[in-house]
Amino acid sequence: MTVTELQAQIPGYVAGTWVIDPVHSEIGFSVRHLMLSKVRGRFAKFEGRIVTPDNPLDASVEASIDLSSIDTNNPDRDAHVRSADFFDVEQHPVMTYRSTGVRAVDNGFLVDGNLSLHGVTRPVTLALQLEGILASSPFGDTRAGFSATAEINRSDFDINFGIADTGGVGLGDKVQIALEVEAVLQTGA
């Protein structure tokens, strides 16, 4: 597929540099607890930049998340997750993601990249859906919306805290990641 054909499949495609709007974005996750239910959480402080060149497959993304900003709707649990049992924010205060490539698939894109968490860097692929581009938002700027999902294994990042129970795992190893991102096109960038 040519660059022009790919651009035509993305209505309103704009090449440029975009900054994530944290007020209109969310970085969330869920993990199984006692193998019965999912505990959900989010991060309140993060930033990121997306670069969309003429060829959408040459796009790149960089993001960082302040791990101390975790919010699972339970202050005691949040404090525990910040501790050395999990994130160890004293030693590893930030999680980062840097893309290494973009691939087109039938229903969107796959963004390959490296996730650095807890002093470990591993490849993680995001399944990305472009939700749209608004050339003239009510804020007087150009905005784009993206949804992305991924699954990581927390033990791959040396986060091995577990709760013993009667023969099972008290805390799931798989963590589902869900991103809802609104980004603002930077003028003069």
C-alpha cells in the first residue's frame, strides 16, 4: 500500500507533532484479585508526544508515567503498590514507553515498542485504534483521539509480589492496559 493510499484510509490525517492532553486522556489497567474479580486503576500524571510524519507507518510515540500517581480508589492499596513490594517508586519513579515501529492491520494499527518499568525494559505491542482527527476543535486547535490496549505479565518486570491463598494465586500475573488518549497538534512543531 502506498503512503497516499494509507493516508486516504485515515480521514483528516495530519503530519506533525502531537502532545497528549492529560485532562482528556486516561491510562488505566486491571489485574485479577483472588482470581475472582478485577481490580482497576489509573495513573493521574503522565505525558507523551506522538510524531506523525507523511507516512503514518513511520509514526512514533514516547510517553512517561509518574508511578506515584496511581489511583485504585483505595489509598492503602495505592500506598502498597508504590512500595518495594510492587513499583518501588523510591527507586523507579517513572514508567516509560518508546515505540520502535508501526504496522497496519485490518482494524487499526499495531505499535511495537519498549516498556520500561521497575528497572526492566521489555517489548510491548499496543493494539491501536485511531478514533478520529478534529481539524478545528472547540479549543481552537487540532486534536486526535486514540484507543490502545495491551497485556503485560508483571513478573516479566520483576514485580513478583503474590498473595498466598488456598492453592491458587491471590493476584493475577497478567495486567490489562487500556489507553484513551486525546492529543493536541503543536503549531510550529
